[in-house]
Amino acid sequence: MRKKMSNKVFLALWIPLVVVLTVFTLVANIVIGTFHSTLENYAGSGAYVPQSTSEKDDWDTTYYERKYDTIEEAMAASTGVINEISDEGMVLLKNDGTLPLNSGKVTLLGRGAADPIYGGTGSGHTETDEVIDIKTGLENAGYEVNPVPYDELYAYAQEHSTENGGRISISFLSGQDESTYYIGEMPVDQYSQESLNSFEEYSDAGIVVIGRVGGEGGDLPRDMEGWDENYVEGQHILELNQDEKDQIALAKQHFDKVIVLVNASTSLELGELEDDPEINAIVQTGAPGATGFSAIGKILSGEVNPSGHTVDLFAADFTQDPTFVNFGNNEYTNDSEDSEGYFVNYEEGIYYGYRYYETAAEEGFIDYDTAVVYPFGYGLSYTTFDWEVVGQELGDVDGDIELQVKVTNTGDVAGKDVVQMYYTAPYTVGGIEKAHVVLADFVKTDELEPDESETVELSMPVEQMASYDYRDARSYVLEAGAYQIKLQTDSHHLKDGVPAIDYTVEQTVVYGEGNARGSDETAAVNLFDDVSEPFLEGSKTVLSRADFAGTFPQFPDEADMTASEETLAALQGYDAISVNAESSAEMPTTGADNDVQLSSLRGKDYDDELWDQLLDQLTVDEMKDVILDGAYRTGGVTSVGKPGAVDFDGPAGFSSFINPDRHGSAFPTAALIGQTWNTQIAHKLGQAAGDEALTLGINGWYAPAVNLHRSPFAGRNFEYYSEDPVLSGVLATEVTNGAGEKGLYTYTKHFALNDQETNRDRNGILTWADEQTIREIYLKPFEIVVKNAEVSVPYLTESGQRETATMGTLGIMSSFNRIGNTWTGGSHALCTDVLRGEWGFAGTVITDFSLSDYMSPDQAIASGTDLQLTWKALKPMSDTTSAASVRNMRNAMHNILYTTVNSNAMNGIAPGDSLKYEPALWEWLVWIVTGVLVLLIAASIAWMVIRVRRNRKPKAVLSVTSAGAGESLGVSDAPNQSAE
């Protein structure tokens, strides 16, 4: 018989097992609780079920009809929008008459021919599992593509893949330095003799593809040392490298017709190709999404007449651009390891892109034809157009300038044209800085047949021509003098036969306190003196039209690299406890029993008195949980009837790094959308995204993105429309309006001056610019969206009647960077005084992804940023008990709730309905598994106690044997407890 296990051995085995099981259960539940919202995004959320009364049964609470049953159907419909964007967005940069090209046998050269770029990386990435590539696009148009070199290019691309570091790959995760910047072009000596021999058969054209990709998290290098085997001193990534030049030389050697496709969403140095008579045509394809390359065959063949126009000026030498020296990695020399500080100086002021080149040429500082390859707004067509001004209204200074322009197709094929209206304001040497020309408005025509005409209308408020004077008037100023309104084909060329229109302002108008511009709620006055101060006092120089040579930007010097005491203090972080202790705020009411439901506020004004009653019901914990847990969603609050809402990246289509299988269409990049210059297409894109959102259960969209192409080296230019704020703002407004028709709220991003990726979130790069530059350039596209977006919100009255309210845009996303010393999301001047005070914004401001310490949630809600794009366990608040903190949380919740109630998240919910939460299947499984584990732990503990007690060694007892009284007393032993 085996001996039983001793209690000591038994406990030594079972106690660790029970402890491990207990710890696992606790940790698992803590992790699930911490990342509950992430799991919701991945596995699905529970349902917030309306608790309605019988009299509402026949009310139509479907505010937004779902057009498609499945996401596959919605994406199929979106293909038409993708193709329309690509048809109209690709730009014909050069053509000597070679295009259109009859269908024939062609040879594709260059790695990009077999490995094209469809989009960008990071939050703007899209899924491109099923695509139409360049080869397929050509074949669909009737071309035969040489298979031999194509197969070799494809094999090379696979062997030298982006994933293996063989091509540009930008890492967007903070703290990682895994980006590579190899252009990855195949050396021409890798073509086999069979390929070279095949050229003769496929000789109708040699088509060379040049590609550049961009991505979130890193910028493109201004020096390629270490990234190119054939590097020459000063070589940057946006000029052709030797391997690309060799590809073009090979094409010129073997083909009479050479066409270059530029597969990039930023400008490149293309002067040598433009000037080369052996290069017959150049097309900028952009990054056209999943199916957009279907357009390239149609454009080359003439089935589609190209109508795209550039969204950036293409300079001949990027190193001579005024932004070149103030971009990239600059760290203060007197910062500390714990409080590092990086900066960028916008010393070019308002003179960047076409504003610089057009003005510098006007002043004789540069030779335009030498410095510029393609102007802003430039694009060729296969037909010609005449314009005629057939009507004009030149309003007073408080009115509008309106032009009616008759556009006639005078060529032989159908086509579309873009009419661009610019203005020239009077400039006084030493006065307010003014660019020579500024885009005011634009219109793209419908497709016009030969001899067909269309009359289009362009307009702008006269006040739009005012300039911001941060030095003296400290407000916008419309100076007296002679203005000109110009109809141009691009930023440099007046339309032939259409002279400039003169407009005179008799007296200077100052839009200061008490005399706000007509579009402002309150007057725009200086709010960024701390940011302008270095330019005013002379420690930083700003480029001036009065002396381009003497004020031209320079690389940062020792003084620039030395942080001031104010800057060093700002880098230490935000002290919420101290700030809130100085507040005179009164403690708001919380947890009241007012029986008001959020659904009763749909369609009501932001300031409706019912809001206070609703907000009084919220508890501090409810507010805190919503505000701090805003990663890709906002949490539900059943006490006030708020459903949960789901938010998704990104500007080129819905994507999720949490759940890559849950995505929408891969739309073309914003840069290609910009190149359409077509507001109707932008509107259709918003509608298509809205339809996909309804099938995916998405309520909010981290888009559109309206930062500007300040520098062609900015890694995220693909995600932004243009270098110009008007073009960007107008297109983004239409995307917002289109999405809003489907109840999809948008977060226009990244607010503001987030125009480079380098060091963006390393304690928040400090962006220094004067207030004129801040307002006229970098805030302008956001201003246009906030002031002009109009979203119709259907709602039901308390009696069930359907009505419609008009709202503006409902969301803004702040940015990683600082403006001066202050993080944008923690800037009261930016997120409250300008955004809400001057522009009248009502809605939610969300942070960019908030993991870094400097992005303080306490500072955010005190300044007008409401929602933290993070998980609550990772970014707790420092103060949740003071009156100031509770007031700030209440204000933030007002904004979040206002956005939610006016979105498609309210589909199915009638006025007055409360909500009941029904958990998702995975939540039930978590509870069941947890319950089973708890029972198992409890049973194990109970069994251990019983087992130990049952087998415990008894105390010694006296034993009397039958041997009689004379025998000695002994002690009997307990049973042996050895293992059985």
C-alpha cells in the first residue's frame, strides 16, 4: 500500500497553482478593463437598446438610411468614386503631342512599374489586398505590356521588398528608429539580355515609373548620405538618383517615345525631365488607392482627357527654397534628458510655396523661369478653352466680389477646365507683408464637348483680402488702395484675353475690437504674442518682401539652439493641482436626478437650457471614464442615454491597426483628391465614406487632414491636400458635408502647425511663427471648414414630427506639436479663444494619440480639448476633485455629448428614450470564464482546507495495553503520511 502525500508536500504543490490561477484571473480582468474599448473595437461592442414607450412605435427613428447591406457592397460602390478621383486628379505635366498614345505594345521600366505606391503609411494607410496596378490599368485600356522586363522588375521588388528594408519605409511608432530611406530602384544592369532584346517588339513607348512614398512618423531626408550607393554630396531624396537616371537613359536609348509616370504625393525636382526633348510626356499619377491606376491607361490613350492641376509649386532646386534650412531635427542645447526640447522656426513667414516664388519674382529677387518648373495650379489638357467674364458684382468692403465666367471648349475633344481666381493686394515697403498673388476661389467645369460652353461663378468676401497685422493694429486690416482680381490658369499665368479686374478700397478698414469681420463671432485680435515675440524682438528673423536677400532664412544658429528660461520651464510639464487651486470656479452639480435623456437634445442649440439639466446628472466617474478613454470611441453613459460611439482612422479610408480586418475602401490620397480641384468629387468622397460607415457601425472619422505642404520633404504630405489653405479648406469642407449627410462626424486635423513629422511627439516640437503666418496660412484651412461646413441633422420633435436642423462641423483633432511653448491641445488661445470664440465652433476637440507625458489631460480639458485619444489607465488625470477640474470635465462632456447626439450614433433612438446596455458576446464570455475561474479557485481552496484537515497529524495520546498495570505507558504514533 502506497503512503499518502504529506500536507507539507501537498500544500507546496497546490498553493502556487491556486495563487497563479488567482493572479491570472485578477490580472486578466484588470487588463480587459483597461483595454475594454480596444477590445470593443476589435471584437465588437455591446448594444445600447432604446427603452421606448408604445406611442413611439410608429415614429421613424432611422435618421440615416443604410444604403448597402454589407461593407462589400458599399466598397464596390466606392470604386466609382475612387476611379473618378483618379481620372480627374492625375496631372499631365508635359506633353509634346505624343499623348494621347494609340493602343499598342509598350514597355514598362523602373521598379515602380511592378511595385507601385497606392497610398501612404501610418494612420493614413489603407488596405490594398485587391488592387488594379499600373500594368493592369494599361492592359484594360488596350495596351500590351512587355512581360519580360516586367517580370524581372517584379522579382527584384519582391527580393528587395519594403518589409525587408529594400525601399522607403517610415516607422510611425514613437521612440522607434526603424525607418529606411532606400529609393530601391533596380540597377539597369539587372535587366537580362532577353529583356533588352524584347524592347524592339514592345517599342511603341517606353514608360518609366518613378515613385516616392510618404508616411506618418518621419520626414523625407534632405541628405541621402548612407541611403544611396551612388550618393553624391548634397543629394536629397526628392531628386532623381543615379539608378532612376539610368532607367530613363535606357528608355531614351531604346524607344522613340518616352513617358515618365511620377507615382508620388509630393513634388519632385523634375526640371531635367521637363527640359529634356527626348522625354515626350510626364504624368503625375499621385497615389490613387486600390483601383485608381485604372485611370492611367485611359489618360494615356485619350479615353479620359486629363484635367488635374498641381497642388504644389514644383521648384527647380529644393535646396534654395526658403523652408529648406528650417525643417527636420533641431534640439535645444541647454535642455535636459528628462525635459528634452526640439524646435522648428517658420522664418519664411507667409512666403512659402507659390506665395514665395511669385512674390520673389515680382520683386526681381529670382528669375522665375529658372527657379520654377511647374507653377501651383498647373495642368495640361488635350483640348483648349476660352474664358469670358460675362458678369461681375464688385461689392462694398462689407460685401462680396462675384464673377460669372463663360468657359468654352475651343478644341477637338471633350474636357474639363479649372478656373482659378487670385487677388493682388497693394503692398507698401516695410508695411504688412503681402504675397503678390493669393488664391481666392476656384471652380472646375463639367465635361464640355467641343464648342460647348458653361458659365461658372466665383466669389469671395471683400474682407478675405485683408491681411493680419500683428505688429501694430494687432488684427486683420484691409488697407486702402488698388487691388486686382485675376483669373488665371495657374499661380503665374493670367488667362489669355482676360485682363485683371481693378478693385479700390477707399479707406483702410481695421477689423479690431468692436468691428469684427463679418464671418467672425468675435474680432480676431492678437492671441499669440508669446509666439511672435522672438520675431518682434529680433532673436528670430522673418522673411520680408522689403528685403528678401537680407532676411532670407538661415540654418538655426547658436542663439536659436538655446532655449529661453520660459521655454525650459514649459518643458517641465503642466501642474494641474497648482493651476486649479488658483481658480475661482464653483463646484458644479453632479449626480442629479433630472430624468433628462440625451435623445431629447438632438437638433437643439448648443446653448439650449435643457443641456444644463442633462449635465447636472453626470457623475465625476462617468465624465472621467468618457474623457480619458477616447481611443477610437467614446463610451456610453446609460444614466443620460448616451450610446457608445466608434471612431476610425484615416483620411484615405477607414483603417484600424487594432483590427486590420475591419476596414473600408482604399481611397486615393488627399494630395490626389486635391489635384482634382473638384468640390463635387470631394463631396462624393465624404458621402461614400458615410455609406461605408453605416455598414461598419462607425460614427466618427479622424479626417479630413488639412495641414499644409509647407515643405516637399514632409513625410505626411500625402495625407494633406495642398500647400494652399484655401484649396485645402474648401475641399475638406465638402468632404465634411458629404460625410455629415450620413451622420458621420469628422475630426478635421491636426490643429495646428503640424507640418513636419520629425520630433513631433518628443515632448512636443516647439513651432515658432509670427501671428500673421499662424492666422493667414496655417489656421486658415481649419477656419474655412469651421465657418463653412453645413450639416443637416434630421431629428424628431417631442410629438414625433421630423424636422431638420443645420449644424457646422462637429469635430477637430489637435496635434502633437506645440505653438511656441504651449502644446496645441493645451492651448486655450487656440482651442477656445480662436476655435470657439472667434469662429463659433461647437463640438468635440480630441487629442492626437496621447501617450506622452506632456499631453496632459488636465491641461487639455482646461483649454478646450475634450477627449483624450488614449486609454484611461495610461493617462490618468492629476486632479479630479477640485471645482475647476469638475467644471472642465463638465464642459468637455457637453462638447462630446453635443457631437454624439447629432450623429448617426442616435439611429433608432427617439426623443426621451433611455438606454439599456446589452453586453456583447465576448463580454458574456469574459464574465462566464471569470465566474468559472472564481468558482474553481474557491473550490480549490475549500478542497485544500478539507484535505489538510482530514489528513492532519493528531496530537500524541496515552496508550494503555493489555499487558497489565505493570507495563510502562507508551505513546502511539499517528498513521504514517508518506505518499501513497
